[in-house]
Amino acid sequence: MKLPLDTLPTFQIAAQSESFSQAAKALHLTDSAVSHQMKRLEEAVGVALFERHGRTVRLSPEGRVFLGTVQMMLGSLDDSVRVMHRSAGLSGTITIACSSMFGSKWLSRHLRDFVERHPHVGCQLKLVDNERVIFEDDADVAVLFGSGPWPNHVVRLLGQVNLAPVCSPRLFSARIGMPKDVKELTDYTIIHQDDGTEWRQWTEAANLSGLGLFRRHIYCNDTGFAIDLAYHGGGITLASDELADSYVKEGSLIRPFSVTIEVSGGWYLISDRRRHQEMRVQLFFEWISSYFPKSKIVS
């Protein structure tokens, strides 16, 4: 006779409590139904699992051995179900919306790590203008520069933005070497990603008399492109640690001077509150936060 698996949960409760009545109450069965299940199980295993004394039952020695096996087996089944639920929560695709500057200068350098850590999660990237990131309704998570507020979202501040000059080490010839004074920067091209406001703020912080000292300027409307220009030796631009730190660590960009300015706003990771309940979204939050140790949930 095959082992009647449907009786095992009943046996476990009856054996632990040594009471058919308590098992019946816990499982919403009658006492006779529990008694019938236990007789069917005993017939299948071929030994008496309970010693019966009137309406009182007690586990037999064989029953105690069998209880240990059943507890281990049912526990393993529960563990397997939890693993399957976890895998189901991890499977599928997470859609990430961000600006091209964050995508190309940060995410492209680090996303491989997320994929290797969580191979069951597929990634779909949507690069849009920073102002449009919040309107990508199909995105599970979004990274954008701003100051909020973003109602009905879980919002994590990755970091406030401080800007400092960066450039390629190739910009300075071996003969002249690194500039020793900020005034020497005026001999080089400066690269703007706005109308010149940020460089004006920086020259004020560096005690320079203004942009008029700089003879060559390149203006563009994209921070990522400005960093690319600097990377290829086209001049000096202002960049935050969030976007330039990887380049600085590998030596392809350097910071000739440490004078910084703080700009209004910061980099934020956001997710709709409903979507944030999904495990793969929470894993992405945990993963990206590991790169920004000072990050914090703000709403």
C-alpha cells in the first residue's frame, strides 16, 4: 500500500499533542475523521503509531521515530515552497528608467554586478531626458536628478551633488606638468553643460575674478557628453563624484583642484510604492545603495 501523504500533517499534530481531539480542532475535522486517518496511516506503514487507552492516545516507540521523519520531511517541503516563492519573486524583468548621463556614466559601469548577483532578474533600460524620467509609467525603478517631491513613491536620496573640475591627465604636457595654481587653468578650454552659471559659481569659490579669464569655451547641453569631451582631452569640465568617480579611480580622469561647489538637487532612486513591494525592486534598491553608503530613504 502506498503511503497516504494526506494523513501526514494530521499525524504530526496528533503526535505532537498526543491528542486526536486537539488535532481535529486544529484541522477543523471530527475526532472520528482523525482516528480514521491514523488507522489508515498505520495500516500503510504496518506498525502501531499510537498506544490507545480508551479515549487517551500516546505515541508508541515506533511512532516517535516516525514523527521525527515526518517533521523533517514536512519541514523540507515548507523550505522548498519558500524557495519557489522567492524565485518567483525574483524572476522576470525589472525596468529601469534614467537619464542618459546617469545611464552612460554610472549604470553602464556597474549594472553587470547586479546581473551577476541576481541572474534570475532581467533588466530593461529606458534612457530618457531627466525631466521625463518620472513620467515613465512602466518603469519599476527610476534614477533622476532633482529635488522632489514625488508623492506615492518610495524615495531614496543617493547623494547631494558637489561639482569639481575633471579632465584627462593627457591635457597637461609632461614638460609643464600639473597646474599648481587655479589661475593656470585659464590656459585651457573649459566645457560647460549649462549657460556658464556653474563655472561662474566655481570661479567665485576658487577666488578667481570670473569667466573672462578663460579664453576658450565649449558649451553643450548634456553632462555625459561634457564628461566624454574631458575624457578625450577636449578640456576641463565640472562633474560630480557620482558620475566621475569611476573614471577618477581608474586614472582616466583627474581632479586638478579640490575646490567644489554644491548645486541644488541630488540624485534620487524612486519607485512607486506598490511596485516597491516586489522583491526584485527591493533587491535593486539594496544593490544600488551599497555603492552609495550615505544614501537614505527620505519618503
